[in-house]
Amino acid sequence: MNEKRMIVKNGHLIDPAAGLDGVYNLFLEDGKVFDISEKEMLTGFEDAETLDAAGLHVFPGLIDLHVHFREPGFEYKETIETGAKAAAAGGFTTVCMMPNTKPVIDTPEMIADAIKKAAKVTKINVLPIGAITKGQLGKELTDIRGIKAAGACAVSEDGKSVMDPALMKQAMVIAKEADIPVFDHCEDATLVKGGVMNEGKRSAELGLPGIANRVEEIIEERDILLAEETGARLHLCHCTTAGSAELLKEAKKGYKNITGETCPHYIALTEDDIPGDLGNFKMNPPLRTENDRVALKNAVTDGSMDVISTDHAPHSKDEKEQSFLKAPFGIVGLETSFAVCYTELVKNGRMKLSDLIDRMSARPAEILRMKLGTLQKGYPADFTVADLNEEYEIDPSGFKSKGVNTPFTGKKVFGRIKYTFAGGYKVYDQKAD
């Protein structure tokens, strides 16, 4: 058997970037795509390893622009290794790791260290994101140029906003010069005032302080204006409101360097799904209303919302088994993302599978400006194999992540990830794992 060559045969290949949607054979060599063909065999592949994907779907490896792997400083919640395993189990071959660790990833040296750590423990692409301000204290900018040179894929203050508009403008000017995108957590800290869930009827019923939609939208409006002025590439993180969807859509009419993401939980859940004072439903931004959910689903469907990311945020079981007031913000999402989105968006006929793959692979690759998100000849052999007909119940006890803090426990979904390959290496096998 030629271990440098592999054939994935008879699978239904979906590749929106290449315009492919049909049964093809995928030929791989030395970790890259050699060819896609309807032919069963190509010269030189007679003794290649073969994976029969009959009845299954094959698509480019998923790309998550927004994860928290907690290393360094919070390894009891997650590590790069456990996070990467969770990503592979969810069909992801590339993830972008936020910098709000302890210490904060805010120097070129820490970016380089994160890249080295990841290379030792996983074959998937773990791309670090550098902080915008030193220590994420909002006072002094980091070495954004040096962070880019060290290998960061973006800069972000995720977990909070840079509240000083002059400092944020300066960061965008430098980011534009360095050609690195700004991933923007939009939250007006002066308006939060201890809020822990959406400000609305459910917060009133539970007697908990709320977070209004405008907390998110005010910073989005500010930073859209700053991006237009500076020419920076701005990506709005975890959008949750109908207003956010409209702001993004309108901004795109006059400015092309702006993109946005929402998350599976904002597509699938609302404040009405919160059963009680349970920490596993606490996230930031919070679950909003049905009107917001519908607007976000429409935005993802029509493409004005570019990307679906997970905002994977693991915490220990003890931390999340507390009330809303005491539990930390965040839920895990890597191992449930594709199935939840497929079930909510494709299975019910709202959008095509190729469009979902576009939002979860091709468009994230475009934002990163990396040669990923497609299986065209010469591209990395990063791909996922899924059984779209398999229904299963989400059970966090089987997660690869250290975190089991999900609001989807017991939810029935379609779209089981069977295999994930990164650079031609099998990084996940559902039967074996």
C-alpha cells in the first residue's frame, strides 16, 4: 500500500468554492489534493489506501474563526490538545484561538509559542489570535505588526471591547497597514451593569439583570464607522440581534472589508428555551428573542451574515453548575456545531447544504486569506466525511473537550461526523474514537 496516496471514493462531494456537488472520487497525494474525478482509478493510485464513502458526504474541512482553548492559564478548562481533539470530532480542520488566556496572548513571542505548542499536539491548524491591547486592559496597544509577523491570523480583544474609540481607531490604522483583520467583540461595558441574560420577559420572570440589544449594536455602529474611515478589515464576532444583522447588511453596501459571524446557539435557541436559572444557558452575548433568531437565520441564508462560528468556551462542570449570577459566561460548541446547523438550516429546507459549507468553510478561509476551504487540486487535504441521514442525541459525556457545558444536551440532530482528515492525516474516526 502506498501510504503517501489515498482515494476517497463514491462520496457525495460538496465544494462550494469549486462549484462541485455530486458523486466524485477524491485522490490525495502527500497531504494535498491530487485530483477530483469521476474515474474510479488514476495511474499511480493502484495500491493507494482507500476509504469508501458511499452514502456519505465529503466536504472541505470546517473552519472556526472563534474558539477559546484556555491555554495558558486555564488548562483545567481546556488545553490546545483537548480543544483540537474536540475540533476534529466536530469536523473542523482549522480553528482560530482567542487571546483571553492568563497571561493574555499579547506579544509576538506568545504567538510563536502557541504555534509551537499546537504543532506538537495536533495535525489540525490552530491559528492564534493576538490581543489588541496589552493585557487586554484597554490602555496601550500591543505590537500588532510583530504579532502579525509571528503568525497571528487576526487581532481581537474578545471577551470585551476596546472602549476607547481613539485607541480602537489607532489599532485599526496599524491593522490596515499590517494587513491583519480585526475580530471585534462588540459590547458597551458602560451599559452592561451586571447583566447576565437578555433583557426581556424571561429575565423579568427569573428576576435576573438583563443585557439589552443596544449593548452590542452601539459598539458595532462605532467600529463600522472606524473601519470605513481607516480601511481596516473588520469582522464582527458572535452577532446576536436583528439590529446587528441589519447593520452588517447595510454596511456592506458601501464598504467591502466588513464581515460578520453568528453562532449555532443563536440560530437554534432563544431566551424562551432557558428552562430556569441554569448556568449552561449563560453566554455572552446572551440568547435573544425569536425575532432576533429569525433575523439571524435569514442573514445566514441570504449570505449577508458571512460565517457561522462556535465561540467554543469551555468551563469546568462545577463552574457551570451554578446560577446565572455566579456561573461564568460561555458554552462549548465544536462538537455540536455542524449537526445543530445542518438540522436547523438544511434539514428543514431553509438553505442548501453547499451554502452551509460555504458559511462554515469557504468564507472563513476567504476572511483569513488562506489557501483553505476547498478541495481543488493542490490544496491541503483537509476534509470531513459526514452521514447526513444519521440521527443522534447530543450527549456531552462523550465529548473530547474538557468542557461539557452545553445547552444542547438531549437534543436530537442529524449529521454525524464520521471522519476528519487534516493534511491527509486522519485526525478523527467516529468508530475508533
